Amino acid sequence: DSWPTFDEAYLVQDTVTIVVQINGKVRANISAPTGSSQDEVEELAKKDNKVTEHTKPGIKKVIYVPNKLINFVV
């Protein structure tokens, strides 16, 4: 009797869902590759229509938590 073995490669996700917040309010969710840099996630978020609509006044600060969320302070 031996236990089944598992491959750790299957436990790692290729993409993650990142919450996009503007002034602390959730405005969108985007999919990004795991381990994406802040610049890559910012680019993806800015392509979303809801995000561009709410960030028209200008972005003052960006808070990024890797693989979790990005928050634009307007």
C-alpha cells in the first residue's frame, strides 16, 4: 500500500484574478499571469473601460499587492 503521488507543478496557477479598486471601491476584476509586475497589471487594468471611466481625473497614487489587488487613488 502506497499513497498516490502528486506533481507540485499542477498546484501552481498560471493566472490569477486581480481585484481593481479605485479609491478603495471594487470597480473591476482582471486576469493576469501569476507573478506579474506592477507595471504589467497597471497596463491591463487601464485597458478596462470601467477603470478608464473612473480614473479620468488623474491617478495620484497606485497601491499594488502582488497577485491580489491594485488600487488607484484618484
